[in-house]
Amino acid sequence: MKIDVLGVRFDNLSRREAALRGAELLAEEGFHYAVTPNPEFLLAAEKDPDFRSVLNEADLVLPDGVGVLYASRILGTPLRERVPGIDFAADMLALLNERGGRLYLLGAKPGVAEEAGRRLTERYPHISLCGTGDGYFTDGGAAAAQVAAARPDLLFVCLGAPKQELWMARWGESTGARLAIGLGGALDVFSGQVERAPERWQKLGLEWAYRLVKEPKRIGRMARLPLVLAKAALARVGL
Ligand code: UDP
């Protein structure tokens, strides 16, 4: 069942159910893509119908962070739990490791995807890292052709939103991958460049606060969270 939060329709799944669905998508013929919208996405999607369609046409739409969850509660149609993109990515890596599949990492500054790949293959030794590419290309088709040549099963697309979603919708199919996931800054985390909040903060739903303390310049971006909640409140009372 889908739950609409300000025009974006989310899959109402637990982390475990999302992983099971991801496993099915990886096993099915054809290309699939997953998106992990946070509150910033919701505001961008309101203004940009193309971006909104690309989000709504994804095979899996997962709520990245507590902001989307709060908005869904205010709207009176609560999502069950947050499924951060990076957790879903970790579950897909564990699965690929079990099956011995091929992984391509696309995005972030030059060198970051390579370092992330080095660390991930240390942790998941049965994954075959079939290629990496930085996220500062100008020709989306050429980047897709490079991915296709590497024949991945699983593809992480970490270009920031909406670039990564638009790229997946336009070029994903031509990569031949089974599952692509738009993951924002995940390669910065997997490469060790950015530290994720400790588990205690994550469990309390305070990952955003940790990130803000570590990178205070994100305050401008994060200020959009209360705006999303206010918009949800307006929608709830019918304004
Ligand atoms: N990025 C990229 N190509 C671009 C713009 C951004 O590869 O043209 C990368 C950037 O280096 C970073 C990621 O995309 O690794 C976006 O990070 P952000 O912090 O915006 O993601 P979040 O996790 O907050 O969604």
C-alpha cells in the first residue's frame, strides 16, 4: 500500500520488508529503481512535476529520515517506520554478497567511489566490484554506457537529488542493471569521508541533529523540515 505525503507516494514498509522487496527486484528480469526521499525532496517535487513523476514511478519509494514520518503522522496517514537509504543499501549489499553479484558505484567526487568500493569489498568479500565512476560527468548517456559495459546487477547512484533520480529514470534501463538506488551522500559515508551518527542517535530519530552538529552549514537545508511539517498541517486541516 502507498501513502501519499505531499504528492509523493511512499511504500509503507518496514526496513525488513523493504529489503525483501529489494531482493525480489534484484531477482526479476528488467531494470528497476528505488528512491529514498527526505523532506527536501518533497518541497522540490512540489515545484517540479517531472521530478515528482520520476519519484512516483519508482519501483520502491522509501522514507529517508524522520521528517517524512512526522509529516505522514500530521497528515493522519502514518508511515510505519523510516527506512534510511543507507540502511536499505547495506541490506542490498548483504544480499548481493550472499548471491555473489556485481556492484557498480556511481557518484561523489573523484576517488570517493573507488575508496568506498575498496572498503565495501573488504566487508562483503563475495561482491564483485565491477566499476566505479565519479558524479561530475556532463554526458549522462556516456556515463550510462560505461556502467553498461561493466554489467552490474546492483547500481548505487549518488549524485544528489534530483540529478540522481532524473538520471536513473532517463538512463537506468540502458545500464542493464537489475536495481539502481538513488543514495545521495552514501558514497561519502561508505568511503569514510563523512561519519554517520552513532546508533543511539539513529534509534532516537536524531540522526539529523548529529549531522547538523557535525556540519552546521547544513542549517539552511534543514530549515526546510519545519516547512514540510507546516505544509502537512495545512493539508490536514484542509487549507
Ligand atoms: N554529487 C555528484 N554530482 C553532482 C552533485 C553532487 O556526484 O553533480 C555528489 C556529492 O559529491 C555528494 C552527493 O552527490 O557525494 C550528494 O550529497 P548530499 O549531501 O546532497 O546528499 P544527501 O545524502 O544529503 O541526500
